[in-house]
Amino acid sequence: MTQAGGLDLPAEIAGVIALDEVIVHGWDIAVACGRSFHCEPHLVQAAYEFVQATVARNPQGSSGMFGPPVPMPEEAPLLERLLGLTGRNPEWSPMGR
């Protein structure tokens, strides 16, 4: 067990939450700076499974966690599907570039 944000939770859950934060916000920063973002597929898979389960419980978004999901095709790359689940549009770029 560990504590994060004032909540007690299993360490493995805290770890996957932290992983999701690094991947999603890493993408946010990279794209905002006009850079590409890459992540090991097994790490994206772990974050995707966590977010998918969270969205299944909160399909319109989770206040303070994720916005409403952006629909993504099943054949989209896993990172794009993860981003869509968190309410991000993987096509976004700064100033519409």
C-alpha cells in the first residue's frame, strides 16, 4: 500500500497511474513543443488498460482525471487510442500546424 494525493491505494495501482501521467502528459508537452513522442508499447498497453477500465466506469469523462473520450478507430495505434480515451485528439497540434 502507498499514498498519493491523500488516498491510500495499492502500490501497483499508484505505479500505473504514475505511468499514465508520464505518457499522457509527456505527449502533451512533446506535441505542444512541435516534437514527436514515442513510448515503449508495453508501457502504453499498461496505461491503456488502466484508462480503459476507468472510462468504462465513467464514460462521459472523470472530473479531475479525463475529459470525455474522443472516438478513435479500433485500428488506430494504441497510443492514439489511449490519448482518445483521456479526451485528447491525437491529431492536435499547436496553432493548427
